[in-house]
Amino acid sequence: MADQSNALQAQRAALEAARELHDPVMLREVLAVLDPARGGLFLDGTFGAGGYSCALLDQPGVSVIGLDRDPEAIARAQVWAPLYAGRLSLVESRFSALDQASETPLDGVVLDIGVSSMQIDDAGRGFSFMRDGPLDMRMSPDLESAADLIARLDEQTLADILYLYGEERASRRIARAVVAARDEQPISSTLQLVEIIEAALPKPRPGVKAPHPATRSFQALRIAVNDELGELVAALQAAERALAPGGVLAVVTFHSLEDRIVKRFLQDRCGKLPQTTRYQPQINASEPTFELIEKGILRPDESETAVNPRARSAKLRAARRLVAPSRAVDPAALGLPRIAPATPMRRAKGRKRR
């Protein structure tokens, strides 16, 4: 009996620690669109510390599949998951395969896109340009690290990644500096890369408040390492396949590249995407598979951003699944940037400098 009591206390302490570790962004708004009071089976496709999942499980009659590609997130949750008496299932997988996590159609899917604060705050994961650590940035161990990526890419491909994934205007200059530095010694730590980036850029004017000079480059490399935008496109299609009619898709994004993909996907699926351009003829419109719950985007309120400044850039889009069958999507039509494969023969000569 004492052993059972001790185990229960340990589970509760682990759950409390998980909730203190990370505050889910726009939780109130996400719960409002998912409406867990109706009960059913929900999937949290970016489980992290389990913030959305726990809030969903607070409602009776709700079961949740917690899915994350990060084995550390799943391992932490294994300790406290028994508190929910079988209502929480944990799956280590990419969210692009979320439709394989359940044979039962889902009543809701929530995706919180991008890197979690837990990953950023752990210097050993290599996501932060403010802390020294290995230049890693992997969300799962089966991927190529940022250090390995930098070591093998040619200058032009690296510049394309910085420009298209990070919207870094000085991409060419930074790529040139990185290639020159790696010729001297391997680039293996976060602050080593930060120093190279800072040296490649002009110093900010005194008194001018600007983002850290490495912000866009680190974002771009993280997206490239984890194929985040390709995963997002695949996850939206997987959610369409997995949701039952009436089920809700809720997606929280943090930068324009992600939000553009989600916006265009929902426009297309709701029959709102323009069907013609000057270069593309009229095509037959397909039957809508979703309907918007809220027109446009939802943003966090001032009380949340005051407590959690990282929530400032968050945007929530949500839609309800209709009965029409799922269908394929062209990633390019959703705004997915295309990076040409790296080859030893590619040169910057003749290309317009950025």
C-alpha cells in the first residue's frame, strides 16, 4: 500500500513539474475551438510537456493521443501518464504520420508548430543562440545535426536556406563567412556560429532596438535540419485524413512561413483559394473538406503576452472537417519554399547578391 502511495506521489510530482516546465500558448483559445466538453478522441500532434493534452483530459469523456518526435518528451510523460487511467496514449512519431496513430477517426487535432521553449532552454540541444552548446538543433536523434549540415552544404545552398527559411537579407554574406570559417576549423558550437554571423554583419546603430543578428539564421537552420515546413504540409494532409466529420483542426504558428502554409491549405480546403492567376488557367473547384470556425486568425490576448513574451507572434487558425473525402495537395501551391539540392559544382557566380 505504501509503495502504491509513493508511486502516486511521484507521478503527481512529475505531472506538476511538466506543467511548470512549459505554458501552452493560446490554451484558452485552442480549447474554445476544439470544444472538448463534447468528449471524444483528440490528438495532440506536438505533445511537448503535455500542456494541451492535460487541459483536454481535464474534461470527462475525453481521450488523447500525445504524439511527439522528441523521445525525451515521450520519456518524461511516461512517468505521469498513468494518472489518466488509460485515457492518454503516448506515441513517438512525426506529426506528418499522425493519421497512423489511431484507427478510430479523431474528434480534434491540435498542432503547435515550431520549437518548444523546453528545447530552446536546454543548451545541450543547440537551438539557442544565447547559450553555448553543441550545434545540434535536432528534434529527434535520427536526423542530421546543424553542424553536419553546415559542414557539407555548398555556399549557394546554405545561402538559399538562410534566405528562404529565415528570410535573412544578408544570407549571401553570412553563407560566405560560414564557408570561410569552416575551412579554418569545424563549426561545432552555437556561440561559435553566432560569432561568425555577428562578424559578417554591420554593427547595429546605437540606440536602435533590433533582433539578435543570429535570430533568422538559427531559425533557418532549425527548419532545414528538421524539415519543419515539409512536415507541416504532410501533417495538414494527415489531419484531413484522420479527422471525423465534425472534427476540428487547430494550428498555432509562430512565423510567416508556417502561417502562410496553414492559411493557404485551409483556403484551398474551404474552397476559398483563388483558382486562377495570369499563368494558371481556371481549374475545376473540388468539394470543400473543411469550413473555417473563425475567419482570419486568432491572437493571444495582452494578459498572456505580458506573462509569456514568446506568445507575441503566435497565430491560431481553426477549421471543422466536412464529409468530403481527403485529397492530395501541391506543396508549392501552399507556399513551401524549394531549396535546390546541394552539389559540389554549384557556384555563386552570376547570381544576384542578397
